[in-house]
Amino acid sequence: MSSILLGFEIMKQRISAGRMLVIWPLLAMFILFSTWGLSDPKVSLPSEIVIDSAYDVMYTSTAIIIFAATMGAVLISFDGISRDRLSGVLEIKLSQPIPRAMYARSMLIGHWLAVFIPVTFMNIIGLFVIYHRMGELPNAEQIFIYNLSTALLLLWWTSLQLLASSLARDMGSSIAIGLGAWMIFTLLWLVLTTVIAAFSGVGVENLNSEEYLKVEAIVDLFSPNGVYHHLLELPLNNTERISPLITTIAAIAWSLVPIHFLIRRMERIHP
């Protein structure tokens, strides 16, 4: 059985799990409500946020969507390996005549699909909301970049959480590591960026200054959420904070390095 087929079987198990009763409403509330609100012509936004097109709505809404989508990846994947390891099921699975690398890839595919499918479904509904409210849609290139970037973001978070799950001895430690990483990259990254900028001699009293934005662009390369925003900025005009080539290299690195460590971990793990 290939990694993809086995991954689909794992996806079916995960997407029918009880925790999806929490994840579906969470995604619907964040994605649809943010899209509905931002596509309102009368919405009052800060002066630095300008909504001139349908893609502007999609791009701006990611500031809110990122909370739900990445949290969904953490909630789906936190016990992907630790639960089986704790119950002794992992030892049985790893004793089967299947390469451990293939098993690791199937775990990644299955858990990634379990969060990617509902997020994509909500994003499609969001497009209808945008069209209903604004009478326009993003072009094909913008929709492609948006969905590809979102798919990559969820892949990065799924691989990170499964890696944490493989390192933890119990489910409590697994969710603690996952939530800790989520809080650092999602909630505390701006604080870290500000500290780095201050130590670099860049004034932090104006977070929109050119010097600070350059530091922020570089620091964001070391965060999955930051690289995600770099990718989403590619179709925008006059918002290029860093070279598209560097953004592409960072996206490839985030796509390969965590997966490599996950596979190596599964090849060496002792259930």
C-alpha cells in the first residue's frame, strides 16, 4: 500500500473524530465571519489596512484565519503518534512489513488532509461570500497562490506537531509542546521581532518604518506563519518586503526540513 492510500485511510479516521465537532465551527466562525466583515464596503478599518479588491479581503482575513487553521492542525495532530505509542499500538504498526519512512509520510498526508479539506471547504464558501458582498472574485493566479500557500502552511504545522508527538512520551507533553510552538509563532513572534530589531539598533517606536519592516521580513523567514505571509504578498503590488526568490527558498526549506526530521525520528523511534 502506498503512502497516499494509507494516508487517505488515516485521514478518514481523523476527519470523523469527535474533535472535528470543535474544529469545524472554529474554522467556520473565523473564516466566514472575517470574510463577511472585511468584504463590507462600510467596514471601518485602521488607516494602514486598505481593501480595494477581492484578494485584499482574502489577504487581510488571514490575520484572523491563521489562528483557526494552525490551531486546527495542532488539535488534529497532537496525539497522532503519542497516543499509539502510549497504548502499544505503535509497536504493532511499526512491526508491519512497511518501511517506516512510508509510514511517516502516510501519517503526515493523513493528518494534513484532515485539516486541509475543511479549511479549503470554508475558503470556497468564503469566495462566494466575497462575490456576494463585492460583486467580484480574485483572479485565478491569486486563488492558486492563496490555496497553495495555505496548503503549505498546514503541511508545515502538521509536520511540526507530528514531530512533537513523536518526541513526547505522553499526550499531555505532546499538546504542551505543540501549543507552546503555536503560541511562540502566532502570539509572541511580534515581541521577538521587536526585541531583535531593538538589539540591531532599529527604533521600535514606529513599527511601520522601513528599517523595522526589513528586520521583520528577515525574522519572518524563521516562522511558518511569516513565510506564509511572504507567499501571500507575492500577488500584491508595492508590498514586497523581501525577494520572491528568498521567499521561495524559505518555503521549500520549511517543506523539507521538518518532514526530514519526522521521517528520521520514525526510523529510529523505539515504541
